[in-house]
Amino acid sequence: MKIETGYTCRTHRVKSVQPDTFAPLVGAPQLRRRVPGAVEYEEAEEYIPYTAAEMIAQYKAALKETDYAVIKIAEGAAAAEEYADLIMQRQAWRAEINRLETEVAADG
């Protein structure tokens, strides 16, 4: 399970206005008329940091998705050595959950 850390991306519309221009009048090239700037809308991406609550939810989801390994070990269907890397990762996730929950409680 990959934990997305850092930022989430939100797409929204951005309005951009082009500057006014001046173009020659048809039939009277010495005179110029004002051409208003175009208004355009485009998609823009904004990167927003994950909140502590969002990170906690991701870590808890990762723990839930990897519960199968712990269950297999508990039932004797697998040895802990087979899942050593996963067990270490789960411990790191739990430690991070505890750190974030402490942070949230302090900000509370």
C-alpha cells in the first residue's frame, strides 16, 4: 500500500484577461479602434498540503488493507519472517498515526 504524503491536487478554473489592443479601422488605416481584451478561462492545479486527519485516515486504511498478513501469522498460516518488511512498515504507520494524533490533540 502506498501512502500519499505531502500534497493533494485540486483543479479549478482561473479567469485570465488579455490586455486591450488597438487595430486599424477598416477603410481608414490611420485611425485605430480599441479591441477589448479577451477573457479566457483555463484549468489550473493548486497543490494543497494534506491535513493531519487526512494522513491519519490514509495510514489507518493502509493498516486495514494489510491486516491479512497479521491474521495469517496469528492463525499459523504464515511465519512472521515471511512478512517482516510489512510488519516493520505497519509499525512505522502506527507510530506516525500516534504522532499525528498527538499533534491534532495539541492543536485541538
